[in-house]
Amino acid sequence: MNLNDFKRLIRPLQNKIFLLLGRAILKAIDNSEGTQKIRVIALSGETITGMERFQEYGFETYPFTEAEVAAIFLNGNRSHGIALCVHDRRYRPKDLVEGEVAVYTDEDVTTPFRMQMKRNRIHFRRSDKEDIDIDTSKTEDIGTSKTEIIGTSKTVTVPTEININTIEHVINSPQISLGGANFAALKAIMTEDMIAIFNNHVHSQGNDSNGDVQANTDVPTTTLVVGTHATSKIKGA
């Protein structure tokens, strides 16, 4: 067997190896099944339909057409391809530094819209330039006012969304108002109960020098009065 015979013998295997990997251009997406199916154009106008697109568990994307696809073809069979990666250089952010990670969409190109894990903090970018830093404490700017209605349910109304850190929650706002009939009733009950406890409390005098138990003191001679000694002022009122 000469060299030409050997080349002719291994050519089918060589062709399959060449066809195992490929690049293509995304042309259509079927997102209705358990696995996303795509149609791509590969090689010299080769159209491949029904290609499965594998994605990491817990992370799902729906890319734009004309994005680039990296695919493998099992046993070199062009009708059995699996898309491993879809890359779109039109929208990829280029301002990250080493070690950072970002979740972004095409909107990030025109107006800031991105969740970015920067060095030691998480940065959430959107059109209003809101910045959320998660560390040992949390500072929150919520606009000009904050209103809370406390009853059978709790409603919080703010001009922008609220993000709460479990370690500490600090609200920077010109005014915080807690109001409503339910809160007023709750405040009155708490005030009356506290005054009643004070007005009726006594002190134990313990034992005398002979070891005999002494009677408790009388209630205070000066008492508190509801509406006179209890303030109704709240911060910002």
C-alpha cells in the first residue's frame, strides 16, 4: 500500500473529523419545545434545521438572529448538530475588567441596562443610573418621601424599587410618615397599656432585719394621664 492508497483509505474518517465542529449563523429559533431548536446557515450556504441548543441549567436566553453559533455534530453527521454557544458581538459589553461578570441584553448598548458583579459588590445599571452595592450595610435612596400603611397588610409606596440587605437597612429620605387609622389605633392601645403599667406598678421591699417579708410599696402617688403625658408627635410631622 502506497501513500496515496493510505490517504484514500482514511479520507472518510478525515472528513468526519473535519465535520465534527463548525461555526454557523443563526437564522431562526423555535422556543416552544423542551429544548430550544434553531435553524442555522453553515459552511457555504448549508442550511441546518432542528439543531438543538443546549443551555446551562438555571440560565435561559433567547438570542437575536444573525448571531454566531458554535456547534458540534455527533459522528460528523450534519443532520445531528448540537449548538453549544451563541455569541453576538453586536451587544457584548466591552468595559468589564478582569474577574467581573455581567448579565446583559441588547438594551445595554443604547441605555444602561445590566446586572454586573464588580469587585466586592454588585452593580445594577439601568436608565436612571441606580447603583446597588451589597456589603456589610445597605444604604437606600428612595426619593422625596416614603409612605407605609400598617394594618392587616403592609403597603410600601416608593418612586423606585426597594432592595433590602438582611444585615442592615438604612433609608435616606427627607421624610418618613407612618399613618392611617389602623396605626393610630395601635398607637393609642400601646400608649394606654404603658401608662396603666406605670400607674399600677409596685416595688418589692424584700425582708427586714429579722428576716420577715415586708409588704410591697404602694402604687406611685404621681401618675401619668393619657393625652397629657403621651406625645403624638412623629418624626417629620
